Amino acid sequence: MTRIYKNIVILSGAGISAESGLATFRSENGLWNHHRVEDVATVEGFMRNPEYVHEFYNEMRPELFEAQPNPAHFAITELQQNYPYEVSVITQNVDTLHEKAGNKNVYHIHGQINQIVCFHCGKVFETWGDVHSDDKCENCGARGFLKPNIVFFGENLLYMDKVDRLLKNCDLFISVGTSGVVYPAAGFVQIAKFSGAETCEINMEKTSNNSLFDRHIYGKAGTALPELVKQLLGKIS
């Protein structure tokens, strides 16, 4: 890293959570292996069989509740606590490992496993417990309108106005553990780079966005990100 940056944006993907033992959706042992995406991750599937969808996410919550952050997550906390300028996190992950590690300014663009949203009133609730299709909304009292606060295929990503501002105003963009194939998140590096930011990726292998990154670090996030944070903090000292 060549200088001191005033606005750092970190994009995290499934690779950072995988190092905490969480299966990714698309991996060999992925969460979708025994479920059709159309059945558990689309609005149509939810409307067709909401109880089946709730069961899928109910089964997922205990594992994500028990999962613990790894050195990559804690490196972000160290950076945020010791770097004198803005550090924000945009994550594609629905787990809460960033929060467990003490990360601040975290934007879950795909939603969170520990949240449900009421279709009727729009209220979002936090829960690690099971949710069922006939549960009553604590806010408006309507039954049958609760949905996992997970962005299904065809739905708009969350916080996109804020994310757009972050990308256009950052001067360092770091992508960690994301393949660069899932849009629109795969296009974030392009927005940041065209807005004048330096760009860096940390991944196990080359991504499809390889040419858009100024720096490539190949290896585990839990090793590479702490080292990068050390370099950034070294510029300050």
C-alpha cells in the first residue's frame, strides 16, 4: 500500500467465512447441494411453500450461531480501532462473524440469517430461533407474512444507496474471499476503480475481475488480511 487512505472499503465474500468452518452455498459440500435454488432462494419458491423455506433457514441458523470469527475478521477490527480514517465493510455473507469480531460499519447486502422481515408492515426483527409460516408479526399482528431477511434471487440488494456512495468516495477498495462472479457485487471494484480508488484483492486464486485490481494477494484471508492491515497501520506509525 503506497499511502495513507481517507476512506477504505472492504468487500467480503464467502471465502472469509469458509475459514471459520462455514460451508459456502456453491461449494462441493455447499448448502444448496440438497435443495433447488428455485425452492429456497426465490420469492416464487417462498410463496409456493413458505414452510419449506423456513425449515431450510431454521436448519442453517444453529451452525451460523455457533461459528466464530477468524483472524481475518479480527484484523478488520484492529484496522477500524487503530486507523484514524474511515473503514467500512460491505459483505455478501449472511452470517454475523463480522459483528462477533467487533467490526463496525458493516452492510449486509444479502441480508442476515438472524433476521426476519414482515411482508405486511416491513418491520425487521432479530432472532436465532426457528420461524414458521404461521407465526404472528410482533409489530402488526399479521400472520403468515414473516420471511427470512435474506435477499432472494430477483430481489434488490440491501443498502445499495449507501454502498454506491461508499464505493464512489473510497480511495482504497479491498476485496476479500469473493469470486468476482456474482453481480452486482462483482462490479463494485469497477465503480471504485473508475472513481479513483486503488484496488486490492485477497483470494485463493485469480478471479474474473483480475485486471481491475492493482494488487493481488493469493492465499488465505486469515493470513493475508492481517498482514495487509499491519502494512496499513505501519504507514500511520
